[in-house]
Amino acid sequence: MPDYAYFVQMDIPDDRDAEFNRVYDTEHAKYLCQAPGVHSCNRYRLQSTNAAKFARYAALYAIDEPGVPYSDGWRVEGEKGDWATKIRPHATNRTHTMLKRIADAGDESADAGYIFIVQTDVASEVEDEFNRLYDTVHLPGLCQVDGVVSARRYRVESTNLDGIQKYAAVYRITSPSVIDSEPWQAAVQDEWTAKVRDKCVGLTRTIMQQVARHPAG
């Protein structure tokens, strides 16, 4: 399982939206998934967020190590097709964030139509407890809720997005309604919430719809 994820966000003008998606899914993602060290690319479209900055589209690349997006292999594959000449010049608000995988729960191979992203900072005096309870209680507990397929936690290693929080949890869910369900609300009331939830800083919640999944090769 890859230890890193490369999270790329961008906006695109409405009149180029269809072409953007066509080129990304038929060319760009497929080419980049052929670069050494790339395991997959999952694409998403924003549904809702309370974050101050969040672009409409995002791609999450599973990669072996942080140098992959700066490698010759990535550069060569990224220049293929219509992306470099017809799409990239029109993309705006592009951000790039390198994430280090911390913990996993659930079945990552199963399909899900949406992701629920929770981002936060945490007070330093409870950071160890925050991570311990998130990994051993909170994440696996929420993955027992009907409609939660899997979840993964990340720590930000580098980014060009100002103000991004240090930690992120990505829950793969079957519907946006899952996080409003009674089972979810009950599962949230755990030891993590009781002991460290009020020490979280800048917590944001985002729902994105899956556009496409691209495996390597």
C-alpha cells in the first residue's frame, strides 16, 4: 500500500468543463498512472464544504514517495495528449498537497460514490492523544457505520495552499446522507470526541462526489 498521496485541486471555466473532464479521464489520468511510483488516481467534484478555500475539482494520486510528481517519468507522462496545451492553461486556483498516510480502516478496494474529508489542526499538548484515539477508536469505529466503505488518515508534508490544516481524514461513503444518519451520529460520540474534539482547531468538512477511478498501468 502506497505511503503517500498527492492531492491536486483546481477550478476550470464552465465553458471548458466538459472538455476538462474528457481529457482528464481519457488521457491525463491514464498517462500519469503509467509513471513509475504512481499506483492510482481518483478524481472528485466538490459537493459542499465549509472550508474557505476549496477548488471544484480534485485528484488524489496514490504514490510511493514525495519525489514522484517531480520525477522525469511524471513530467514526460504529464505532457502527453491535450492536457498541456488545451486544458492546463485554463485551470485556475491550482494547489498541490503532499500527504503522508497515517492509518487506514475498512475496505479500500470496495467502491464508493463520495468522500467526506475532515481537516483539522490540534493543540500540541494533546496531539499524541489525538492521534492515538483517532487511529484506534475514532477511525475504525466510524468505519462500522452502514454506508462507510473505508477511511484513511493523512498528515500534510508539504503544500502551496496557505492555511491548510496539518491533519486530514478521508472517509469513502456511499451517500452524503451517511454523515447525517443516526448510526454515524451515535458512533461519533466516542472517546476521541470526549477527550480531544474540543482541542481541534480550524476543523473543516468537505463532501466530494467521485468522478472516476484510474488504476496504475
